[in-house]
Amino acid sequence: MGMGKGELTLVITDGTLASGVIAGEANGPLGQQRLVGIFDDTTLRFDLVPTDPTSSSAMTGSGVGEIKEGEFSGSLRVSGPKGVEVREVTFTLKPTS
């Protein structure tokens, strides 16, 4: 459970590329989630909340990443609905504009 590639998307909704509030979503083997958080200068911090917390694949957690050479990279730490399944994965995000 919770193994394989997924997709993260996010938008800085209030602020600039230097800082702001972010929102987005995640899809894949960790289930479907909403992503909310902040970006402050070089560090991205966010929480993942399942869109359907009753789903057997629903995972909840958080992520942190840093911007280097125009890309965000970091790690996610999540757990399943009963806290039994725990996953730690890495991610890379590239700006689209």
C-alpha cells in the first residue's frame, strides 16, 4: 500500500515566488489529497489531507522541501488511516511558468 509514483501540484496563492501561501493537490498511491502550506524564501512546508478520509488508501502527512536551481526537492512523511502504514518518500517539483 502506498508504493509507486504519484503527482503533486501546487500554486502560490497569496504572495510571490519569494514567499506566500500555497494550495494544491496530490494523486497517486497515497490516495487523493489536498495540499496546504507556506513558502518562505527557500523552504516549502505543507500538509497533505485526504479528500476522502474514509478511503482505505487515505494517507495523511506533511512535506518539506527547498528550492535549488529552480526546482523544489524534499520529502513527504505520511501514514495510513489507522497509523499502521507509514511511508517516507522524496519529491521534485518543477515550475511551469
